[in-house]
Amino acid sequence: MRRAKAIQVCGTGSGVGKSVIVSGLCRIFLQDGYKVCPFKAQNMALNSFVTQEEGEIGRAQAVQAQACRIEPTADMNPVLIKPSSDCGAQIIVRGKPIGNMNVRTYTLYKEKLKEVVRKSYKRLAAEYELVVIEGAGSPAEINLKSHDIVNMQMAAYAGAPVILVGDIDKGGVFAWLVGTLALLSLKERRMVKGIIINKFRGDKSLLKGGIDFLERRTGIKVLGVLPYFRDIRIPEEDSLPLDSCMRRAKRRDSLAIDVIYLPHISNFTDFDALEREQDVKLRYIKRPQEIDNPDVIVIPGTKNTIGDLQYLRRTGLAQRIESVFNNRRLTVLVGICGGYQMLGVKIRDKHSLESNAGETDGLGILPVKTDLEKEKTLHRVRARELASGIEVSGYEIHHGNSRAISGSTSLATGKPMPAFEIFERNGKKLKRFDGMTRPDGRVLGTYIHGLFDNDGFRRNWLNGIRQRKGWPALAQNVSFSPDREFDKLAKLLRKNIALDKIYEIIEGPR
């Protein structure tokens, strides 16, 4: 049976840019004629995606598959860890949750996952010509190496040469690179065939002395220095860019959107498209005093709805949200997935999926009760906004089952109604309502992730808010094209790395 060639990208730590570099390499190899796919054996992430076979994988692997122009599958990320507390997480294997585990329990369970990971890789290696593998964190974590299933042991199994990436923007990159290599075994060091320095700002010639030292000290070639960039929009794992926490002025009549930064925030890529709009100033909020009469407040998705709702109350964020919403009649409130559940009256967790609280009061803004169910809902959907008739596509990832109730005293502005009609799930036709909105348009709750990625819906929704403020509607921007962004990323990598050396590493000397 034919087996694909492979290359693995490891890093000196988390957040050094592995995911984005893998995306760029995937697009380059696709452009150069390879049938290529991404792979990450184990991913710890709160940003996730639903595949066509109704499996949940890390969002980064879905993005990398998009760079390859292929449909993502559960084999591309066979193990996904979604933290729900400081020492516990939901474990997802080949797209399906198998339960919550603490660190010790999961460490013991990992031995069983080794064969799962290898079978997923073998299926991809049989279907594709080249597999671009992403490592996790650092391959030099001494406490993790004995039960590693994602870094050097994975590279050894796949026969994949390793490229080591360091982030110079954080400082100390030479110590990180030398230290990482020093903590690898001799056999592991021999697997590392090249180094990439990422996120450099300034004149590259100033690095020459450091690069010369690094190559002499390690005996490994530096394949390139990638510049820090802002003009290419590729989602990077679970990292929120620091400048996203500040409103950037674009035009005088911009809408201020505050997204609450929950401790277990998930799928915050839901807001990337909003942030790109010319009339939006978006920021992430951590303290109640930061909420300064915005036009929109968003409570996003979360991996721990009850815990994060308690956090909102404990920090005063809940009281501030309610105060601004009740006293500033133009402010719109949006809840997505877990945020939608928080807007309701009650949340019940009879199976103790998230906590032992059993039942907790919601914010009481929408007449909704939610039960957290054992079975996880994982769907790709197409839907129609009932108010406008605009069609949207997105995906659902949730344990909650929310249903409308009557008798909420906070609904003086009229009877709420479903927000969307879902007419297709995973390619199958059906008719089902989703979410809830108010007739005055001031509240929107929904389970649909990726909602604002829909250009027509996004512009119509923003224009509705503008018009309530007495501002003119704006025309829809030229549609954002992820494909163009991947091409820009590939061009940047081609310009700044020795691609011929990477091909030699993969294929041997030409």
C-alpha cells in the first residue's frame, strides 16, 4: 500500500505560530501539485468545527484542510481536548465526546489512544501524497514525553522530518530553540532537520550573528525568518491577538461591539468577520468597568456555561450587562450557544456535565429553559432568518436543549419569536426552529456558530443597528475570501523560507 510522505512542524511552545505555518505549507504544496492534507494527533482547543460526518475537530485543522481545498474529517484531528476547568476537560475521540476526564485519568487513558491516532494517520497516508503534521505545545516537555502521542513519537511513527519553530516576538527565541533541542534525546534531535524563526519585526540583517551562532551551536540550518504580519487573516488556534482587545477607529460612525471574554470562551472565531467590517470597532471585555455604553454586547460560546455564568455574577459583569441593556435603549444583546443559554431563565445540569450545581438561574432576558444533555449536538446547518428571509450557513456544537417558556416579566416589548428556521442539517432537509429574538430586535440568541461569516446576513444585521441610531446603511463589502488569504500566506512563506531546502528534507536531495 502506498504511504504518503510527511513533514512535521513542532514549536518551542504554544502560540509560536505552528498552525498558521502548517496552513501556509499546505497551500504551497497544493499549489505545487501535491494531494496534501493536515494532521494533528491531539489538539487542546476551545475553537472547534463540525465535519460533514458530524464529528468535532479543532478549528485549526478545519482551516488547514481549507488551505488544502479539501473537506475536513475527524481523522485530521483524532483527539480533541476541550478544557472545562483548570484541571478537567471533555475528551473527543474521532469526532465524538467520550466523557470528561481530569489530567491524571486522561494520562492513563492516552495509551489506548495511541492506536486510534495511528489508524487515523494511516488512513490519511493511504489517501494523500503528503501529510503536513502539526505538533502540540513543545516536544521537550519532560513530564509529557513518556506518554507523548502528538510530537516526536508521532513524527517517528510517520517517518516525518521535523521543522522547529520559535517565536522571536516573545523574546528569548535563541534560548528557546537551543533549550528545546538540548532537552530532546539524541535520536529526537537527529529528526529535527530545520528551524524557522517566526514573527520578526525589523531588519533581518540584524539577526545574522544570532543565526550563525544558532547553526554552529545546534548543527541545524535556519530555513527562514518570517515577518510579523497583520494583513493576512488566518485563524491561529486559540490565541486572541492582543490588539483585538482594543477598539481600532476605522470611521467616525463605527459601531462599538463588546464581546465578553469568558474564562472558557469557545469558538471566538465567530467574530472574525465582524472585526473586519469597516464600520465595526470590536474588543474583548474582561472587567465590568470596560463596558462603556456599546452598541452591541455579545456573550459568546463557552465550554462551561454554568461556571462562566457564575463568573459573570461574581465579577459584576452580569450586573453591568443588565444595567447597560436596560438603561441604554439602543444597545443590542447577542448570545451565541452558551451565551444564548445564559440569556434564558434556567439552566439545568442533571447529569453534572459541567458542575454539581444541578440548576441555576439565567439572566432572565429571554424566556428560555435549557437542559444540558449527555448527547452532544454536532451538525452542519443551513437556515433562514425569519425576520429578513436571508439564508445562512453554520454549525452547531452544544449539549444544551433549549425550549421556550412563558411568563418572563422582562419581555415588556412584545412576544419573542424564533430567530431562524433550519431547513437543512448535514445535507438532509428538515424544518426546525433555532434561537430566539425580540420584535424590537434588541436581543438575539442562537445556537448557530459561524453566523456572522455570512456576508449578506452580517451586513443586514449591522445596518439594522445603524438605522436605529439614525445612521445610513452601508453597502456590503467585497466578500472576504479565505482562499485569497491562504494564497497571500503562501506567497509570504515562499519569499521568506528556503523552500528548496524543505523539499530536500521531505524528498531527499534532488
